[in-house]
Amino acid sequence: MRRNFPKSGSPLTYLQLKLLQSVVMTTNSQNLPSAIKQRSPLDKSLDSGFITLTRIFALAIAATLLWITLQVAIGASPAIQKFGTDFLVKTSWNPVNDEYGVLPQVYGTLMSSFLGLLLAVPIGVGTAVLLSENFLPSKARIVLVFLVELLAAIPSVVYGVWGIFVLVPILTNLGKWLHSSFGWLPIFSTPPTGPSMLSAGVILAIMTLPIITAISRDALISVPPSLRQAAIGLGATRWETIFQVIIPAAFSGIVSAVMLALGRAMGETMAVTMLIGNSNNISASLLAPANTISSLLASQFSEAGGLQVAALMYAALVLFFLTLAVNILAEFIVLRVKRL
């Protein structure tokens, strides 16, 4: 039967279109179960195989992690049996006398990582706000995004070489002024001698900056536009909207970016090894040389033998559990923030 629809502009046109849409949706929803039942055996087999394959991959990841942990623990077992938990609180690392302790390295790992985050978080989040809130022209924003991504692609050894020949001389001159002017502060109490905790922290800040910026930018962009519009509609200024609405809404994503950057900083090896000074001492001064667990492993594993190998494996196990603890803490913080 031929039906005569009203001409365009008729008041019934919109109602008839909505009615037609509802009829089509109802028809499709009624036919959906039969369409599913009519799937071929090949499609069902492919789906079952894909699900099985994903389960195998998930189990393979867990099994690989467990296997690595067991292998490192087995290699570290002689040192674990000899030193026990005293390995975590001793400050001596003397291969000649077989005396080992990783407290200075644990301190250096945590201190350099947190120093890097202290410098990188304000700059990274600020850059993310700059890129997400259209403060810049589109071409300038594209160039800045490219430069941030380029920082993440530079090999760590290149950062290390640049740090030795460019960054360390600059920070040494700055350290001399800080020591002469603020030497009464514990963090500037020692005269600079070259590679130091400060240089390692600065290079870690540069290396973690792309992670914080990229993930924070994605979190800020994902904030619904309706929140911005509602805040502006209530009379909030642009900066009030950013600091009181947008950043709190994206805070869980920003926290995830910071914790991911912390994990990267704790495991960084080559650049830190070249810039931290590799001194197994604990000092409150940022101008003094220090050491990290990853730097210890990189600098001594090739020459180690006997109990020293087991001690290095023990140190690697400590670093693994430190990183694992950071990741668990990150998940806990993100969940708590999302519930607020």
C-alpha cells in the first residue's frame, strides 16, 4: 500500500519520523536474538578460540612475572640466607670482605625519584593544562605536543651524555653558589664535586616529563564539556574553572600519571648511573654524590663473582618489590580519589 507522507514543513513530519524510528528500533531489537541464534558454527568456533587465546595470554603474563621473580629469588638465596633482613639496613658494600647492604642505594633510589617528581609534576601538569585548554594557537599546540613526545623517544644514554657535558657543569656552578649562600641548610651543606643527587634528579625530571604531560593531558581532555559550561554559566572565571572544576575532575588521571612516572624514575638506569656519582653513602645534601639500586646493578654486575652476584640479585629483588609496592599504592590512591 502506498502511503502519502506530509510535505516538508508540515507539523506532522517530525512526529512521523520519530514514530518510524521507534518502529525500526523495535523491529531490530526483536530480530536481534534470532540473528544471534543464526550465527554459523565457524563464528562460534572463532569466538571460543579468541576467548581461549586471550586467557592463555593473560596466564602467560602472570606466569612470566612469577618465573622472573622466582629466578631472581633463587639467585639471591645465598645472600638472603647469610644477611637476611640486615641487608636492608646495612650501609656497607664491600666485595673484598663480602659485606653488603643496600640502605644507601634504597635511599638514593627513593630520593632521586621523588626529587625528579618534585621538579616534573608542576611543569608537566602545567603543560598539560596549556595544551588541553586552548591557550595556544592550533599550530603552536601541535608543535609543542610533538616536542613533548620527542622527549619520550630520546634514549636514556643520550640524556646521560648530555647531562655529563652540559647539565653537570651548569649545576656545579649553581651548586657552588647554593653552598656559599645557603650552606647552613643540610640539603646544600657539601661543596659540589660534579655528578650528584641534584643532577640525577634533574635528569629524571626531564625524562619523566613526557609521561606526566601526556597522561595528564588525556585526563584533562576527557573531562565532559558540560562541566566547563556549567562552571562558566555560574559566573566562574577561566582560571577558577580550571583549578576548581577541571583539575579536580581529572585528578585521578593526574595521580595515575604521577605514579607511573615514579615507577619509571625508580627503574631508570643508564642516565642515572652516569650522573649520580655512584657513591655508596647516605647524605642529606643534594650536592653530594649518591647511588641507586639500578646504578649499582649496572656498574657492578659484569665484574661480580661469588657472593657478590647473590647480593646483586638480592638488590634486584628489593628494587622489584619497591616498584611493585609503588604500583599497588598507585592503584589504591586512584581508587580512593575516584570515590571522593
